Amino acid sequence: MEKRLEQIADIAAMSKEDRMKYDERIKVYRDRLGIMEFERLKGCAEALAEARAEGRAEDFVEGFVEGFVAGFIEGFMKGRAEANLHVVRNLKQMGFAPEFIAQATGLSVEEVERMMNEAD
């Protein structure tokens, strides 16, 4: 959160000319992301059309959904683990004991101690 606030402050402190350059670079970056996402979706649509033509549309859709759900769950769990690590680090810096951190986060004391050791 602090880094985000620093970034906002840095952007706000830019001169008008630098801000215009920055905004243009952001626009180009977002355009590229949009093009990449379009190409990815276009590839999925082409694969689905090919699967339909070959009578494998149901298999394609089933595989796509299974992959999407698995990826979503994996991403969710990774984000949750990163959030837990962030909270553990912050509470450790504040001087809280591993037992308290475990109680506050719902993690086991062993998990908290492992995260604390990784943070060092």
C-alpha cells in the first residue's frame, strides 16, 4: 500500500509535459495488453471453431472450463498465501509473538514460524 501511495505521489509531482509522456506510455502499455488478450481469446475461438468442425466442441469446452477453474483456484490460493505472508511480516515487525500471529491469521504456529524464518 505504501508503494502505491508513493507511486501516486510521484505521478502527481510530475510536470505537465512528463505527465503527458507518462500517460501516453500507460496508454501504449494498456493497448498492448488489450491486443495480447484479444489474440489469446481469438486463439481460443479458433480452437473452438476447429473443435466444432471436428465434432470435439464438448471436449474443448470441458477442457477449457477445467483449465480455467484450476487456474483460478491456483491464482486465488497464491494470492491468499502472499497476503498471509504480508500480514505475518507486518505483525512480526510490530513485535507480536508467533502464537498471537497464528491466532490472528488462522494459520498454524508452525506455518507462522516458517514464514517468519523466510522473511529474515
